[in-house]
Amino acid sequence: MLADISTTDCCQIEFVLELQEPIDFKREMILRLRREMARIVRGMISAGEEAGAPMMAMFDPPVSTDPYARRLFQKPSPPFVIKAAGLPDQFFDIGDTLSLQVLFIGDPVKHVTLFSLLLHALGRSGLWRGEGKFDLVNMYGTDSSKNRVMLPIPSVFSDQFATPQIGLDWLIDIPISYESGLRLEFMTPARLMSAKKPLFKVDFATLFPFMLRRVTSMLNTWGGFELIDDAQDLIAVATQQVDVVESGLHWEDWRTLSGGNGGLDLGGVIGKIILDRVGADDVVRVIRLAELFNLGKSAAYGCGQFMVAPVV
């Protein structure tokens, strides 16, 4: 049985960026945002800015001092998850706006403030390799009644910044019928690693352990509790009792890194997989939580985003 997640706060924020110069925008720029953000954070620390140290702790969380947690979860992930699937590949001119949808977990007030300050700094240097300078012009939150609320934009590091918070359980307890089965559709590439190598062929028996690990790691790091006592038992239930009706998961190359041989293609798994009726509620809850957190490497930056829907 899964632990109670109702005490874990989260929030959903829309950041509206107004371009100050033209850019031929590609969604890949957001999926690869970690490098740009790392440069900004290191610069803040070097300059002795107040937000530098807490921003680094958010952006690159320290490994747990608990040996058990270190062995089980390895390196923790940031407390934010960018939802990049809806971003368009298009040319943006001066004055055009781009919206980033981001989920925060753990300490939303602090993390939203730090993330907004990070966007301020990123806007001054450019979204991608010095190009695409922008201003953060609006922020919106979503409350438990699904109302869109305009928020003030913080200009200094402060824990007094107010943002609508909702319980994590509220997001996954939104009714979804799974009596006729579930469809999982990956909209951005999920790069799943095993023994430091990417998995090119993936089925549900492979996916579910990654989902469970992602979810338990996020809740251990930012919720401060263990979601489940016996992970292997739940994995056995998921892999032995859930039948796959159809699988269209496949590998897709989505970026090229320069290398000694001219380039190295990197990618991930996309496509959909259809499951027969899932009889175990805990399996469904893990899938729904993983839907919130994305999956695989660079999940925090929009990679491995998937959608869960009932089969109709």
C-alpha cells in the first residue's frame, strides 16, 4: 500500500516570456535547458548573489546523507518539472510571448521564487547560446478550483512570495476511468538508462520500474517520506498482472552532440502503449504520479513527458 501523499504540497505555474529579440525557437532548446541554467547559477554564486547558494541546492540537489537513500535513489532531481510537449517549433519575433508550464513540489513558495529569479537572469543572457533574450512579464498559478490566478513577479529572493498551493493527491485523484484500459503516450523522448547505456527497446515491464523509481525518489527528496515499503512486490504486480494490448513505443533521435567523429545522435523513446484493465489501484497511482514528474534523463527539463488517458 502506498503512503499518504496528501501532505505534499505542489503548485502549477505558467511563466510568460516576452521575446526581446527574434529567435527561431525549437522545443529542443527547452529540453536542453539544463546547461544554460547551470551557467547562470554558477555565475550567481561567483558574484556572491544571495540567491546563488539556495538556487544551486534547488538546481543541483546534494546527494542524501542516508546510505539507504543514496543506494536506492542515487542522485536526486530538482523539485521542478517543465512540461514542454505543447511548445511549438516556430519563429518568434520581438514582442512575441512563449509560455512555460512548470510543476513544483516540496516547498513551492521557495522554489517558485528561485525559478523566477533564474528566468530573470536567463532572459538577460538569452534562451539558447546567447540568443533569444526575453523578459519574464507574467506569472499565473492554478488553485484547487482550477482558477487561473495572476501572481506578482518576485525581484528578490524571499520566502514571503505567495502562490496557490494544492496537495499532490488532488492532482492524481482527478477521476479517470481505467476499467477499459489505459493509454500511455510519450510526447517528448524518454531516455531511460541501464548500466549507463540507453534502452532502445522498451515495454511496460521495463517502464514501470523506472516510473516507480522516479516517483519514490521525488517524494523521498522533496516530500521527506518513503512512498512504499516493498517496491519489488508492486513491480511484480505491475509486470505480471498488467497485460499490454498494443505497443508503439520506439526510439527517436532528437538531437546531435558534436564529437570527434563529427557528431553523436542522442534520443529517447516516444510513442504510445495501451494496457488492458489495470486492476491494482497502487499501480495506477504510480503511473499517474509519474505522469506529473516525467520520466528518464532530463525529466525536469521536459524530457519523458507522457499523457495517461482511458481507452475508449
